[in-house]
Amino acid sequence: VVVLKDIRVIVMIFQYSACFGTELAMNNQLATHFRTYFQMDAADASALAGAFGLMNLFARSLGGITSDILFKYVGFRGRIWAQFLALFFEAVFLFCFGMVDSSQPWYVALAVLICFSLFVQMAEGTSYGIVPFMNKQQLAVVSALVGAGGNLGAVIAGFCFYKPINDPLLPFQVHAGYVMFWALLSPCYYWREHGGMFHGPAVDKTSVDKTSVDKTPEPAGKKPQAAESTETTV
């Protein structure tokens, strides 16, 4: 309950629902979409849908690597920008996928799908580039809640976008709007010690470390410098 009072945790839960939840939703929708909308046989439709999942071989790791590289050169705000950009382009390509109608060749839809899948998986990696910094005292709870957010996203997508909307393309476009909404809330991430999307840390770690060194107590038994000089005079 304490963890859920943190707006940053809430945003991360729903951002993960917008990436991993989207992946689960696509696993349910793509084969049927290619088979019915593009009038393909089941084997070919499954093969095209499988291209979405194949991106998992490297794209999720690529998201984590990108987050680490930006953190190295830009600081913690680099992790937040990596998260935002992955979700942003996920939404863009999901919307584009929803704009590919049956008058266009199937390989156009496949090309857009691969780009979309790349950013979906990358967003999953960038999400867990931020999670360890959110609440170190409750890290296990935060990690579990974020992971559960992925399953929540699949339920939201299925019951709010794909099941009630009787249109072959509109659900993808509405789903893209959901992803974009949570992507645009990335500026909510801010910590005094880490900074945020547009601001550096409010606490200078170097000065804090220097202050702690200056306040280090002297070894026991050592006389103060002033006292030593007085004794020498006497």
C-alpha cells in the first residue's frame, strides 16, 4: 500500500502494461488479423505473427543496453529518455500498423510490425533499467507490481480495445493512443538524488561525499591540534 502511494510506481506499472501488456495482446491478435483481414491461410498468418515474437531474441536486451549507455553518458535522465523514446515509437508504429489496410501488400504490414515489435521489446528492457532505482527499500514489491502490470495491460487491451470495437484496424489505433498517453507521463519520474527527465539531481553527490569525509571523527587518543600547541608552549 505504501508503494502504491508513489505516483512514479503507478506510472511505471501502466507503462509496463503499455509494452509487455501490448506484447501479450499482439500474441493473441496478430495471427487472426493476418488470416482474416489479409485473407491468408493459417500457416502463413502464423509465420508472419511469429515475426513479432522473434524480436524477443535481442530487442529486449537492446533496450536495457540502450538505457545503460545513455546512463553512462547523460546520467539518470538518459534512462528516462530511453524509456520515453521506446514507448513513443512503439505508439507511432502501432498506429501505423493500424493504418495498413488490405489494399496494401502484406509485406508492408510485416515491415511496420517488425519496427513496432522492436520498440515494444525495447520498452520492456528500458522499464527495468529504471525499476531498481525507484524504491530500494521495497525493490521486490515494486518489481512484482510492475511485472503484474504487464498482465494487466493485456487484459485492458483485450476487453477495452479489441473485444468491443467491431473494426479490423481501429482497435490498433486506439491501443496506440493508450501507449502514447503513458509515454507522455515520463516526466513524472523525478528523484532528488537522481534527477528527472529535464532536470539533474538536486543533491550533488560529490559535495555530499566530501562533506561526509570532512566530518569523519578523528581516531581515539589523538589530541586536538590546538591542545598540542599549548602544551608545547608550556
